[in-house]
Amino acid sequence: QQAASPRTDIRDCSADPPYLPPTATNTTARLAALRDAMRAHSVHAYIVPSTDAHMSEYIAERDSRLGWLTGFTGSAGTVVVTLDRAALWTDSRYWTQAERQLDCNWELQRTTWIKSIGQWILEWVPTGGNVSLDPFLFSIDTWNSYSQALQGSGRALVPIETNLVDQVWGDQRPPPASSKIYSLPAEFTGSSWQEKVSGIRQQMEEHTRSPTALLLSGLEETAWLFNLRGDDIPYNPVFYSYTLLTSTNISLFVDEGRLTAEARQSLRAGCPGPLCVELHNYSQARAHLQRYAQGNVTVWLGTEYTTYGLYGVIPQEKLLEDSYSPVMLAKAVKNSKEQELLRAAHVRDAVAVIQYLLWLEQTVPQGQVDEFLGARHIDALRWSVPPHPGRGGGAQGARDPPRISLSLPLLPSRAQQHSRGPSFESISASG
């Protein structure tokens, strides 16, 4: 019996020289550039998360700072870089993937607890050292957890608004989204955005704290409230935005030039007046909020989706905090039209799955179908991207259904109506 051969698909940093599989990324130059930036800002440890400024579950390539710095492409993780060490924390779904993608500059920590990250920082950052992060990439609760982990240790938690990874990523960083932001047709919503705004304002009036404004940071919150959709994040029909809603004003912070004429007309139809949406540049959200918070106001927000960078400009006594905003809660309750559409969508999807299972029965015995081709085929059975005023022009704006090229008998099929693609990349496996 032959001895099992050593695995060649994962790194071996104990070998001399260290062994790296072809899937690993060389991060030596990137880390050196980041450490130069850290020294320039008197930073002894820098924390990099895997999220964006809206605490999105999925992120755009432009926001994949952790991925660019490490080569690790898993969806969850945290990185800490000191002047001579670097470590990645991730959960058990990604341990093997991390060993395939990291080079030997990185330690893999098989946990996600902030307490564990804090202990590692205390071990490798000297007393008096500065631990820094971008306050616009961490939720209020996560900031507080790091602050608590370092409390009384002699290490300071210092926010730096210049993102150091972006600084060293430079012009290699993917450009901002440019595809159109479009209105969802009325037949898909069951409620106009004006009705939704009026309902949220009623909740504000009836609240015991009488908030004067509601801040929305979650991308799906603004998309739902205004019945707008975009393509800024793969598999997610959202766009980068913030909303500040008061009893008399609506401020939407967005790249105005990306709105379709129809979307702009919908938002501006009630101008001037309390149902007029004032459009501001996306980058102005923080400064606008800071000015607003100087008045006699109370700002209502959901802590799960608000970053410490925004939260920090509102005086504590002017805050009304809940885990989730009233918009997130209202969005979760589907009206009768939405329920009807959900049921119809499941029927259409069932048709695609039945077509797929029949296709598998015919083609698998021929031995020419693997999991990847199977995933491509079921995507093609589901997906239709009809001409739409919101599509075209941007990198992700004009997507075609996936095409497969198999010399196999394909069943007659038509992509399902209204499908705009999967909600995440198909996970396809057998055996």
C-alpha cells in the first residue's frame, strides 16, 4: 500500500523553501506598501473588515479590500496587520480556501471572535501603540466591541478616515459603479414610494421620543423606500445611497447622474413640498448629517446598518437607537401584492427546476455533465434579461444570460419571465 501523497493544493509554510499552491497570491509588496502608510500615520496595527460602508452582506469588487490585500476571496473575515505580522480570522467554511489562497505572510486564525482578535493585538502591539481602522467600515456595535477589548490595555483605538488600503490600492482599485438606477414598475410594488414615506412619517409622529429625522444606511432600505433598483453589487438589486427623512424634507444621497429620467421624474414629481426628494451627492451624507445634528433634533437610526463614522457625528443625547430602522421592519412585512408576486415567482422557479431535473436525467448518463456546467444550465433556464431603461452602459448594466455549449440534447425551454439572475452564485454539488 502506497503512502498517501502530501496535499499540493494548500500552502506549507513549514517547508524549506515554503510551498505555495498556484492559487496563492503574493502579498509581499501590498503589505510593504500598507506598512509604509501605517508608519506615516503612526499606526501600529490596522484592522480591515470584509464589509462595505453599508454593512452589506455581499459587496462590490471595489469594496473587497480584504480580498485585494490577502488574496482570500471568502465572504467573511477580518484582517489585522501590524508592522511585522499579519493575520486573517475566518470561520470554518473557509479554512481550506484560506490555506489555498494565502501566502506565508499570513497567519490563519480559526475563529471570528473579536475577543480573540483583541487578544492577538495585545500580544503583538506594544503598550502605547495605536490600533486604527476606517470608522466608515465598522458598525457601532463592532466599534464598541473593539473598544471594550482594548480598554485599559494601554493601546488606543484610533479612527482614521483615510482608508489606508484604498490609499495603497491606488488606481488598481475598480472604479465606482456606473450603471443606471431605475424605478421598479408599479405592478411589482403594491405601494407607491409616497405611501411608504407617509407610513414611516406616521411612525415617527407616534413614537414616544418624537424623532425629527430618520437616517437610512442599509442599501436595501433606500431601494425599498423609493421603489428604486440598481446593479452596484453582484446578485443584489441595490445602489450606493443614504437617506435622511424628516417630517418636511427628504434627502437622498446618491450619484444623481445615474438616475434614469423616469426615476428622477418619480422622485421630483412632488416638488416643492413634503413629498419632494432633494438629491445630494453620495459623498455629502456625513457633512449634511453633521449640520443637521447641530439643531434641536432627534435622529432615529438602526444600529445594525449604521457605521461608527456616521453615528459619531450625532451627539448622544440627540440619538434614538434601535437594532433595525422602521423601514427595515416595514420592508419585512409583505403587502398582498408582494405576497401574490412571491408565490408566482416560486411557481416560475419550480418550472425551471423541473426542466433542469429532466435535462439531468437525459444528460448525466452520457457522462458529459459536471457540477459547473449544471449550474450554468439552471441559470440559463431561469434567467431572462429583457431590454430595460435601467440597463446598459455600465459594466454590470448589460448582462446576458449565461450560455452553455454542450453537444448534448437540450430540452426546449424559455427563460422564466421577470428573472434578473440568481440571488447568489449557484452552489452546485453532487455525490
